[in-house]
Amino acid sequence: MNLSQQIATNFRSVYFGGNWTDVNCKDSLAGVTFEQATRQVYNCNTIAALVFHMNYYVSRVLKVFRGQPLDAHDNNAFDLPPIQSEEDWQNLLNQFWSDAEAFAMEIEKLPEARFEEIFVMEKYGNYYRNIHGIIEHNHYHLGQIVLLKKIMAQV
């Protein structure tokens, strides 16, 4: 397995399983209802807001992989459109899964030398740093989702 395939596998494992933490988005979000996804617990982000936030960066970098300019702003990363029904929640999840698989497929296409290249601008570092940053970022927020579910089961 080459480096591109290995990194894509690592990315997919956060979403679909097979990582050494044995925690992934697919299992953790299975059965989460619209009501649970939008329930505010204490002063924490909702599960829906975290899913949107995780996908915000994936979807923006995916566009860069496809030759479009980077259009991502941290102050917009939690601008979740209203989730007012189960259908809205399922649509968000469908986009989340779709973008994740498309992102992994784009990683697989990257020549190994690309990982050392500057990602858009020097201040962002290289492709390797950005892709692994997204993997780490999404593991972090996945942990929050798991904790929110546990708290909701208790209160």
C-alpha cells in the first residue's frame, strides 16, 4: 500500500471503522435521531453542529483537491443551517458520508510528492499537515459526540 492509500485508509477509518481506537463516526452516529442531534446539552455544541463542523473543513479541502480555490473561514465553521426535521438531519448525514468518501478518493489520487507541497498558501503548511490535521480534528470532535451521547443517556 502506497502513502496515498495508507492516508486515505486512515481518514476512512475515522468515519467507517477499522482504526485502533475502535471508535468511528458511522457506529457512533447510528441511530441518532433528529431530536438527539439537535438537543442542547449544557453549553456544548449539538451533535448536528459537530457533524456540520467536521464536514465544513472536509468539504472545503475537497474543493481544493478538485482545483477550486480555498474558501474556508473559521468563523463560518459552525454555521449549521437549521435542522428542523429528521429529513434535514438525514440530509446532513448523507452529505457527511458522501464528502468523506469523496475526500478519501481524492487522497488516493495524490502523488506522494504532493504531500510535501504547500497547501494553497505557505501559512497553511503542506498537504500532509492539512490532511492529517483534518483526521486529528475529526477524531477530537468524534470524542465529543460520544460523550454527548453518554450524557444524554443520563440526563
